[in-house]
Amino acid sequence: MPSTSSAPPVHDVEWDAGDLACGDLVLELRRRVRAAPGLVFKLIARDPGAPADLPAWCGMTGHQLLAEDVPAQTWWIRAKS
């Protein structure tokens, strides 16, 4: 279960995905995490489906969801090595 504490994890890469719809969002996220194994991504995503889709995507792909701040539309994901 991801952390929801007030101190966000330290991240290596920040990506503001804007309003990308979840299909395009996860395809681009997949490309980015594959290019940077082990790094922590801070992802900002405004798609309304992101709060459900990103944790599910992490669970299916083996990437680690470290924390989420749903009101701020931000997720921290460690790319699997």
C-alpha cells in the first residue's frame, strides 16, 4: 500500500503528463520507466481515471507505487530494475 504521509519520497525524474488519457498515459509511462530502471518518478496526471489506473498498472507491471497524493494528482513510482 502506498504511503500518504506528508513528506513525499525523493524522486529522480519528474514528469507532468498533463491531461493525457490513461491509455496514452500508461504507454508513455511504460516507455519512460523502461529507460530508467530503479529510478523514482514523480508523476503528475490530471486524467480522472489516474487514481484507479496508476495503482492497478503498477500492480500489473511490477513497478512500485511508493506514494500518492490524489488531491494533488501526484504519484511516486519506482521503476523496477
